[in-house]
Amino acid sequence: MKHCCEINRRRFLQSILAGGLSTAILSFAAPARAEKTTKALVLSCIDSDVLEAERYFLSLQNLSNQYDLTALAGASLAINGLPHPADSQAFWDQLDLSYRLHRIQKVMIFDHQDCSAYADKIDPKLNQDRDREQKVHADYLNRAYRAIRDRYPKLNIELYFVTLNAEIKPIVPTITP
């Protein structure tokens, strides 16, 4: 007749052997890594009202889960150092990381209508004249375009203006000599 301790000891040794063997096998196996494809750095305003429209637009561009997202108040305004110079540095740091680590091919900047950062730093009544508002945004988007182009001449840069009814309008960069 076998003692209870002998049976437990045998099971214990079997479990260690099985566990040790599986641990040894697993330690030699390479960890499974999903291929991450990051095609763009997206700069958006922090205003949550526009994020859903932007995500939908990005999905229509076949970019779902294939972009790095950076959100700063005012979007293009932030690249230009407003509301704070640190915002500009944060953008450049994120762009550098995205470019080096994820090898992005483009930057997409989304400004939006009725932006509180623009109201605070540019003109509190800017949203009262829709044409002027879009022109001011286009000006700052173009400044951002030129700044990025100077540092990263190989990147494609796309500029957009999101309206209150979630229409996303492309802004064509104005090239100055």
C-alpha cells in the first residue's frame, strides 16, 4: 500500500517536470508580435466634438488603426506655439517619434470650426464670420504646412477644416516662394 505522501510527491515531481519543460520550450519560442502599420501622424484639436467625425473620415481613407494620434488645443495653432510654446515642442517631439519609430509617410492636420483655442488666442468673435474663420484657419494650417515641410521634406502633408456639421473640407496649401 502506498503512502499518501509518496503519491503527492510523485504528482509534485511530475508537475514540476511538465512545468519546467513547458517553460523551457516557451523561453525558446519567439514572442508573437502583430505587424503594426502606421501610415500617418494625425494632429487634432482636443475638442471631443470633432473626434468622431475625424475617426470616420480616417476610416474612409483606409487608415483605421493605422495612424498615430496627437491632440493639442487648436491643432495647427499649437504648431505655431499657441496657446503655449510647449505645445509646439510637444508636436515636434511626437512627429519625430512617429517618423523614426513608425516610419509614417504623412501628417494630417485637422482644425475645426468654432475652436475655443482660436477664440481665446486669435479673436473671441472669429466664429461669427464663417468665411473669415476658415481663412484664418487656412492661414495657420499653411504656416504649419511650411514648418513641417522645412523639417521633413519627404512627408506628405494634408490639411483639413472640420465644420460644425461634420463636413471635412480639404485645405489646399498655398506655396510661397
